[in-house]
Amino acid sequence: MIDNKIPLPTAAVRIMGILNTTPDSFSDGGRHFSEQAALEQAEAMIAAGADIIDIGGESTRPYAEPVSIEEELRRVIPVIREIRQNHPTSISIDTTKAAVARKALAAGADIINDISALRKDKEMLALVKTTTAPVIIMHMQGTPETMQIKPQYGNVVEEILDFFRERISWVESKGVNRNRLIIDPGIGFGKTREHNLTILKHLDRFSELGLPVLLGHSRKRFLGDITGLDVTHRDLPTAVVSALTAACGVAIIRVHDVASTRQALLVAEAIRNAP
């Protein structure tokens, strides 16, 4: 059994820094594709106050195509090993493949971040049952290849809540403790601008499920639709959303720019705690 233990977030918001070791990320265009560049970015995020580093070797941008297990492993495992050797910072592996998650945990990762919510790879559940690692499950309508082709909902918040209720029940029925789960409503994954804004407005609803909530809105297209900014200039609106939603029951905020989010959260917390 692989035993990777990390306390689940409870009250204080934790910052998860995004580390894309891919050549086709929507946000950073492969800037951290080389191992050295990825390690330098990880060092910078840790220095800026990242609580978790989320490492992914396969792009999940809209219309992205999958990569092989071998290529994904080549991109992420050396980076995970190097970070683990030098830092106690928690590491999350962003993958839908059980084979990748297994080797990532063995290399030092602590958390499994599966955007398919354990649906894509039937072996992922078996792996989860052999570990104590927390598991992030995300809502997505469709797949990265299809998710932005006319996404539709009757009531986006209620439908996502129902999705998580089904997933939680399924996981429990397979013998996995629900308290290992972290839920991610999936901003930008099969949602329009209006869907994303509605989710953010009612983010506190997801706390009804009694599990930690992860928010991943960083540099997403809806922020560009609102502000007119291209993807390389969306860290300010990302930080604004982080500050506004920090009191809505969010446990983890997943972002590219750790420093600006840390500053935004400090200001938001100071305001909330003022007499």
C-alpha cells in the first residue's frame, strides 16, 4: 500500500500553484515544458507561499487531445521527485490515468487530482483504494475535446450538486471514505461565461456536501470575456475572484500566480476580521 498522508484543508484557504509541464497549456504556452523551467517555476511558487503544487503533464484546455501514459510520465515524474527531495510542500498530480497517478504517488506526490472524477480510467478507483491520498474530483460536462461545444444546463448549480452527490455515493459504495474527497465545480469545464458566474455567485452552496471545495478559475476565458484581457494579463481579475470567494467555504484556490492571490487573500481576511 502506498501511504501518502496530508491533512485535508478545513478552515483556512490554501493556495494551490499550477505547474503545467505541457507544450500546449492554454495559460502559459509551454513555458514550463522543460524540466529545468518547471523546477524554477515550482521554486518561485513555493517562495511566494504556495501550499500545494499541482503538476500536470497533459493539457485539459478546450479541444485538447490526450497524450500517452509514457509521455505524461516523462513530463511529470522527474519534476515531482526533484520537488519532493527539496521541499515538504504538498504535491498534487493532475491526471486521469491510474498508471500516472500510481507512479506520481510513489515519486512523492500527496494528492490525486482527477478532472474526470474517477470516471475515465476504471483502474483509478482500485488505485485510490490502495492509498490514503486525498482525491480531488471535478465536474465537467463532456471531455476536454468536446466540453465547450454548446454546454447546456437547466440549473447549473443544482445539476453540479447532483453530480457530486452521485459521485460521493458511488465512491462510498466502493468502500472509500467520503472524507478523502475534495470537490471542484469545474469552472470553465463545459460551462459558458454565465454558467461560471452563477457558480461563483452561489459557491457557498457546495459546502452543503460537507467536503472541502476547490476553486479553479485562474486566467479562464470568462475573465477575458468580462475584462477584454488576453490570457497573459488575467492575474488581477483572478485575484479579485479569489478574494471575493474566499469567505464562501472554499478550502483550496488553484491559481497560476501565487503571489497575487496570496496578497488578495491577506487583504480579504484582514477586512473580514476587522472590528
